[in-house]
Amino acid sequence: MSAKTKAAAPGQKTPLAAKIFLALVALYLLIPFATTLIYSLFIEWTDVLPSGFTLRNYAELFGNMTFWASIGRTLVLCLVSVVITIALLLLAMYVVVAVNRRLGRFMQFVCMIPYALQGVILSIGIISLYTGTGTVLSNRMMMLFGAYTILVLPYIYQGIRNALNAIDAQMLIQAAEMLGCGRFRAYVQVVLPNILSGILVSSLLAESIVFGDFVLANNIAGTNYQNIQVFLQANMARSSGLSSAIVVVIFLVVGAVTAAVLKLQQSSARKA
Amino acid sequence: MAVSVETQAPAVSSASAAGAVAAAPVAGAQTGSEPAAAERAKRPQKRRGWTGYLPFLPFLAVVIGYELLPLAQLVGNAFIGKESEAFGLENFIKVFTTPLYQQSIVNSLWISVVSALVGIVVAFLAARFAYESSPRVRNAFTLVLNMMSNFSGVPLAFAFMILMGNSGVLTLLGQQWGIPFLADFDLYTGEGLLVLYIYFQIPLATLLLLPAFSGIKKEWREAATILKATTFDYWFKIVIPNLMPSILGTLSVLFSNALAAYATAYAVVMNNYALLPLQITSKFKGDVQIDNATGGALAVVLILLMVACTLINNYFTKRASKGREIV
């Protein structure tokens, strides 16, 4: 009987229909990127097969200072906004864990709003609030950092909260207090070291979200502060060879971050 | 809330998000620490008064400044009439009577519904087959899903232009080989956008549905066979009803994912297509004059649709996790 059942046991053979269907879906998903990759490596592709292998597009891209500038800006945006968000959330979470648990509800609600709203609403809300106020707040960079901080809030919040729940932070702080340690010191010296690995995964995820963002960068900063996605969009009509190389580079970077996240998740799942 | 972790960009953790990690927010979170909280409440609040709350302030300031106030600003814009400058529904009346905006709402709903439905059907089959596969095949397939779920927005739009644009590889092949579907395919229309949207829905939908299949016990199949159920009965009377909360929850995530998608559409058609996110953005940033009032009203329409999706998703996520506990 059990040989006939459908659930996959280790070592069980994959049915042929399943193999074919999964292969078709995987193929469908891979074709657009594969095409772009091939396109970036050849001079022309007007027949069935492309002709004239070349690395010209990559040489041109890597010699382009605007490209490096946009990569630099993107990295600054990624690092600074994710670090700000982590710092804000860790401080706020101290209050929830050690001072007043009831704030947790409010925090959860506020941190989940960006999920529901996403980039378009967030960006135009910020523009219409601050543009033309003539203060430091109307600075495009300020707006952009603020927007990214909010954009990654749900992801990092989720990571920190899960990590805190997993180690039972409240108990640790109470125990430390009984031993004569202050609450804040207990939080910094006992709780934080224990949740670092949990924060790492969600921060990496957040990095790849900021790296892949086009909406906020285009709506708030536009050409004033081109990130890599805006740079790609600006070049799309001009040179398809160059653009295909940019797409490949973006995909490889995000792919590497994704692989790191999956690896970390797997190893933490194995530990648990 | 649980499933919507991945709505926009990378769906890296969605395998865990739909299952264990994020399923807790509403139900599971508080229960464990209830006694500790009660004990704390009994204790007199002697130590710190307000200074204990200081670390909360930076977070509060940023959230108010960049999340709550901007939202309030949009809603405020929406209710102050453009012509009359008085509080009222003037902007909404304009939005629902102007053909361009009507069309934008209809197009957005249409493209979101169709792409979500196609996405869920493909995802259901893919998740089912992946679940029946050996771990090696399943892991390889999940890796492809995770990688390709990042392939969205401007890069995806560009790849499809190379593939199916005016002088795209497939378009040229279609012309040479006389395949009208490929030769005459126009990426820069609603149908073209639909193809793109379906593409980015599939990996997300499959990643969200996969964990749900682990709730299907193999004994059910045996029991059903013993009770003389046909294969049709087994799928449509046992498996699909059982997975319904997950399916509907995923569907609402897909719907809102398509509704709010901006980068992909903008990269393909710029502002030359009646789509809600494109129209909203063009009101605030644009070649034309800035129109906070109409833009605000359009934004409120989008916000309401998104909030409805989130509520629906929350409802089904709770149902799904409840159902699993019983089993």
C-alpha cells in the first residue's frame, strides 16, 4: 500500500509526469534570464543562433564611471538604511521586552503597514509631504533614507521578533536582573549576542530588497541620485547590449545574497 | 500577514514565512509569556518611570515622520476638493467619472485578477508535483523558484523586451518561421503586461503554496482508496478543500502583489497605459502638472484595495493555521 502513496519519502523516485511538469516550469522561469545572459555575450542575435562571441558589453560596463557611481550609491543606500532600521528596532524592542509589553501590539501593527502598502504609496506620500517645505526634510537624500528605512521595517522586525521569541528574551533579562544586572545592560550584553544570527538573515533579505528597488529611488530621487535600477532604466532605450550586461550583474549580486540567505536558513534549521 | 512577507521583491524566506516563522504574529506570540506578563503587572512599577521609554522614541519619530504622516497627508489630499478646496468627496467623484481613471482601475483589477488566477493554477500543479518528487528534485526546483522570484521589476521588463519586444529574439523567430502568435505579439499593451505579471506571480505563488502540501497526510489517500473514492474525489473533495485557506490566502497576496507592481509596468510602457500605480505616480511626479488632489484620491482607492487584500489574507492565514493544529 505504502508504495502507492503520494507523499515523497526519502529515496523515492520522482514520477515522470512530475519531472516533465517541473522541468517545463523551471525552463519557463529560466528562459528570460538565460536569453539576457546570451544576448549580453554576443554581437548580434537576429537568427536562430547568436553570432560573434564578445565580452565587449562587460568591458564597456566596467569601464563606465556612471555605473560604478550608481553601484556605490546603491550600496550606501542598502547599508545605511538597513543599519538605521536595525538600530531603531533593537532600541524599540528593548522597551517592548523589558519595560512594557503592551507596546508590542502597536509595534507589530506599525511594522506591518509597509507590507500592505508597498512602494508606490509610500514614495508618493513622502514626496507630497516633504517636497517644497524648504527644510532639511525636503532634501532628496533624507527622504530616500527615510523611505528605505520604512520599506525594510517588516522584514527586519519579523527577524528580530522571531529571534527574541526563540531565546525567551524576557526570561533572560529577569534572570540577569536577579543577579544584579541592570535591564538595559542585560539586554545589550546577554540578549543581543544571542539574536545576532537571527538578525543576519533578515538583514540580508532587506539588503536584497533595497538593492532591487526601483520605485522609491525613481520616484523620490530620480536622476538626482541614480541607483543601479534607475541607471538600468535610463540605459535601456540607449544600448541594449550594455543593459543586458547590467541585468546580468544585478541578477548575480541578488542571486549571491539569496544563496547566502538560503544557506543560513538551512544551517539554522538543522541546528533547531 | 504571515504570507505577505514576500509581496514585492525577493521571496527568499517565503518557504518558512508561510509556514512556521511568520504564522505566529496574531495567535502564537502572546500565549507563551502570559504568566510572566501577569507577574510583571502585579509588581509595582517602582524602578523607572518614563526614562525606560526613551529608547522607543527614535523608532516612533521615524515611523511617524516617514510612514504615518505621509499616509495621513495622502488621505488628507484626497478629501480636499481640487476646485472647491473644501472637505468632501469631490476628488473621488472625479476619479470615478473620468474615463481615464475608470479605465485605470478596471485595467489594474483585470490584470491582477487574471495574473493571480493563472499564477495560482500553475503554482498548485507545480507545488503538487514538487511535493510528490524526491527531495533532490524538490530542492533543485525550490532553488530555481527562489532565484527567479528575484527576477522582477526593471530587469524582468528588459529581459522580456529582448525576448518578445519589437525586434525581440522570439518575435524575429516567429516571423521567420511564420508563427503569428510570436510574430504579432505586442509586449507594449495590456496583454503584454499580463504575460509579464504572470511570469513574476508563478515563483512567488509556488513558494507560498509548497509548505501547505505538507499538511496533506498520505494516510488520507489510503483511506480514500479504501472507501472507494476516485482520483477526482480525492483531489476535489479532500485535498483542495483542505488546502483552500492556503490557496485563498496566497491568491490575495498575488492579487495585491500585481495591484501594487510599478517597476515592471513603468519600464515597459512608461506612463502610457491606464494602470492605477502608473496614474497615481504621474500625478505626483511628472511631466504634467502636479495634482495632489486627484493623485490622493487614486492613492486612497489603491490603499483600500490593498488593505482589503491584507485583511482577507490575515483571515485565511488564521484559518489555515487553525486547521493544521486540529490535524
